[in-house]
Amino acid sequence: MFKTPLGRFRIVAFLEGISFLLLGFTMILKYQYAMPRPNFVVGLAHGVLFIAYVFLLIRITFIYEWSFQKFVLAFLASLLPFGTFVADKHLFTK
């Protein structure tokens, strides 16, 4: 799975989706229980993974000659909870 650009992208997409969901959980810790540190750590990881996702998405779009519509759908998937998991099943398989 690590051998192809698409495989690497799918792994980053999965990790980005997990970090997005964890960020929602750490928001509860931050505001309900006054524990800001987990939110900072997960937020930082999520930010790095999101940037990696976008850069890899652009690269994958050119390598595999994806349509603009597929590019936009893959980008929108990163903005929705569980979006990257759905996109992995429907968009990222070749």
C-alpha cells in the first residue's frame, strides 16, 4: 500500500479522518473538563495531516489524471466528518 502514490494518499486520508474525529473528542475535553493540552496536540497533528492531504491530493490528481469533479469531491471529503472514509471507498479505489 505504501508503494504507490495512491496508497500513500489513502493512508494520509485515513489518518486525517481519524484526527478530525479525535479533534471533536478533544474539544469536549477542552471545554467541559478544562483540559486544553490534548486539543492542542491533536489540533496540531490534524493541521499537519490536512496540509499533507491537500498536497497529496493535488499530486494524485495530476498523476492519475483525475477530473476536476473528482478533485473537488475528494477535497470536500476532507471537510466533513467521516468524509475521508466514504471517499476512500468510493473515490480512492482504482
